[in-house]
Amino acid sequence: MSVLLDRITINPKICHGKPIIRNKRYPVELILDLLSAGSTHGEILADYPALEEEDILACLAYATKLSRVVST
């Protein structure tokens, strides 16, 4: 999972510091929104040719990591 997460970057100069894919102007939230709306990986890749399958998987891995709740 850590290799996938390396694809997610945060740069205050791009997209107001939101998590993005490989320092490009593709916010993680965009990909997650598309997936939750029912878009397939193939459709996303066709619409955004600069993205790779691993980028989509990285967004899902990032969301999984953020959703983990630590009990005290």
C-alpha cells in the first residue's frame, strides 16, 4: 500500500494544498467522487488519459487510510 500512497502528494501551490495525484492537478476527491457516482476505472482512464490504473488504486488506498479510526 505504501507504494501506492507515494502517488498521492500535497503541494500548497497546486489545488490549494488538497491531496492530488502525482503532483498533477487531479485531486483525490475528484477520483473518489467519480467512483462513488458509478464511474468505472476504464471510464475514468478514458476521460483522464494522464492517469494510470495505479492512480485510482492510490486514491482508494488513501481514502482507506483516512477512514481508519484509532480507539483510545
